[in-house]
Amino acid sequence: MAVKRDYYEVLGVPRDASDEEIKRSYRRAAQRHHPDIDSSDGAEQRFKELNEAYRVLSDRQRRTAYDMFGHSGVDGVGAGGFEGGFGGGFGPFGDIFDAFFGGSPAGTRGRRRVVAGADLRYDLTIEFSEAVSGVTREISFPTLVRCRVCEGTGAEPGSEPEKCPECNGTGEKRRVSQTILGQMVNITACPRCNGEGRVISKPCTTCKGEGRVREQRTIQVEVPSGIDSGQRIAIEGQGEDGPRGGPPGDLYVAVTVREHPDLLRRGTELFYELPVTFPQAALGATVEIPTVEGTEPMEIPAGTQSGTELRLRGRGVPRLQGTGRGDLHVIVTVVVPPKPSKRERDLLQELRDVGAPAVLPKGGPGLVDRLRDLFS
């Protein structure tokens, strides 16, 4: 059985880290190791490990149990058993009660429900060269932000939200029922305050008691070099603000890269099909090759065969969150003129009369190898 790493080590925080430090460290690490971004081996497992560590350390009750008993405190019942081992609650079994009965078991203390703001997605299209070099783009989008009049409380200035008389501020309604297994407690969000524990008698006239208003937000987005279509950039805290002071969500920028007119991209590698004439291939030539930075001269050796691959090292795409760049692969294609002029026909006939019979080059890929590459 694999030994689990210490959760604090997984998130890279000290054991006395604050809740905000844990959240900030998790978001940075999760963005770095998200399977959409990190294509290295084990990225998916590291991402799962990060989520497991954050799930424990972001919950006060579970974190206390973990600090006291280690992994056994959150994987099982722990040293405290069912009674009192986790501050009067049921510890790891709280999730089971949440799933089946809609809340914590009897005896736990109700907490005011804080609703976080929604995450947002923004679709950003960039040029091929910008994906290679990186770029800073200004984007603008509508979102919900905290009301400046009531400071997000939802109450008219001069008034305060009041304790909900229905649930006495707990945000929960409990109903006890008898079953064949004994007494069961069903806990649901208070219908009057929607689980917040507070009601607003005088709603803010600006936000209508919501605590937030719709505005256009403009921010700068740093697009890293080497990004590819389909990858996302996560920006913490730039989503919608939560209702009545809830924490904000995040913004995810989904990137689309426009195709290059001549170059084909596969990961960090670029490919270009170079058409050459028979004389250029036979005698050699210097030709201009398109690269991301512009054109660049390349020597075509004499006797180059159609299908030969030449390579410009370091002219590909930078490795995302890494060092170095891929290569530019130049595939030579000898083009036969479809309608040669009279002068060309005369010269080709002369060459045909004096030329030796065609022979396949030795050491190159044969027909079987070419078919295997074509269909692989």
C-alpha cells in the first residue's frame, strides 16, 4: 500500500498556516498541476493528492482531527470514537450524514451558510505568434461585484441584518423522526433565511438586498509562452462576488490559438512542408523557411530526396512552464512541373537521355516504413 504524504507537505505550507495561506497555496498548486496544463507523467495523481489535502486542511473539524491523529483521524473514526473525539461531532462520518440526511448529525453546532460567488469563463483568441512568445491581453467582461452602498451586507445603510427568528441564527432546521434503526435527525437549510442565519428587514435599495451589483470588469491577463488551444488560465478571485459578503469565485480564461498559414503545430514541435524543384533538390540550394519569428535561410544539400526531413533546432514552441523550445521540422517535397515549357521539356529530355536509371537511395525508409508512418 502506498504511504500517504503529509498534507501540509503536499500543499507546501507550515502546520500553523492560516486558512487563507492554505487556500492560496492550493490554488497556485492546482493551477500548476491541472491535467489541462500539466502534461507530464503523474500530473493527474498529483492533482488528486492536492484536492485530498485541501479537502482536509480547509475544514476546521477535519484539520483538527488530522493534527491530532494523522491520516487515521480523517480516514477512519480515529482515537476519539463516536463520542467527543472531534469536538462533539462525528468527525469523518459527517460526510455520510450530509449525503443521506442533508446535514450534520445531532449534537453538532449549526453554522451560517456562506455562499461563494460563481466561477466565470472567458474565451480568448490569440495569434499563433502570441502563443509562442507570450502576451499580455486586456479583457473586459460583465460580473457581479460587491455593492459599495451596503458593503455587501444587503442591508440599507444604517441598518444591520438581524438574526433569523425561524432558526435562531443557526441557518438550519432539524426534524427528528423514528425509524427501525432508531431516532434520526434530518437537517436542512432554514427556508426563511436560506441557511444564512440572518434576515434583512430593510434591504439595500441599490442591490435589492443581494449585496452585489452587476458591473463591467477590466483586467490584464498574462498569457504564458507555449500555451496551446484548449488550455485554460485560472485567475483567483476574479469571478463573481458571493451574495451578501460571500467570497468571490475564480475566472478561467479558455485560450484558442489561431492556426499559422504555413506551420503545423504538434505540442512543442512545428512542421513545414518545403516545395523544391528537381534542380534544387539535385544540385542543392539556399531557400527561405518561414519561422515564427520570420523567414530564415536554410541550405538544401545536393541530392536531397523528396520526403527528407531537415531540422531547425530551437525554432519550435517554448515548453509551457519549462525551459527550452521544440524544433522546426522541414519536410522536403520535390515538385514536378505539371505543364513544363518547351525549353523545360527540351532540357528534361536531354537529361533523360544522359541520366542513369533511377535507383532508390540506400539507408532511407522503404515503402513498408513509409506506410507504417502514414497509418500510425
